[in-house]
Amino acid sequence: QVQLVESGGGLVQPGGSLRLSCAASGSIFSIDAMNWYRQAPGKQRELVATITNGGSTNSADSVKGRFTISRDNAKNTVYLQMNTLKPEDTAVYYCHSVSTMGFGSWGQGTQVTVSS
């Protein structure tokens, strides 16, 4: 089992930046990929960015060029650097892991609000 704890959310003005962190513990050796999802009020949860065990990354078209996913293996932590934030980025952001066996784990979520 993998436990995930997000941090770093908050209130930011349009055009600002935030960095989200996701600390993993437990059976981290089984992790194959880490994802960031988000869910805005009244909308479905959507995949924002992915980083694989091999270091490959991918991100949604809506955040390309603004958001960057990265990781620090020594700290068992994945980050989501969010720049040039827009009001439409307002959502609860969730960290998600996928094991080599296909099992998924979710964090509790962290609120990001972009507003002036």
C-alpha cells in the first residue's frame, strides 16, 4: 500500500505561481507512475500531468508550457510547479500513484484557488 500526502495549495492571484508537493510512503518500490489530477466544482476529475518511473513526463494540453511535473527520489516526493495560473486552474488537486500491478492510490487533495 502507498500513502500519499499533498501540500502546497492555497490562494493565488491570476498570473501567479504555486508548487504542489506529494510525499509518498509505504510500498514506494511498487510505484510505476505518479500523476496529478484536478477536480473543479461540478466537473469531472481530469489528469493534469504524469511522470513515470523512467522519468518520462506528460501533461494535459490545457497546462502545457505552464505546469511542470518533477520528482525527488531521495525525498520520495513528486512536485507540480504551476506558473501563469488562471482562474480556470481553480480546483482540488490530487496526487495519484499507479503500481506495477496496476493498483492506484490517492492523496487527500489540496485546494488551489486562483482569484484576484
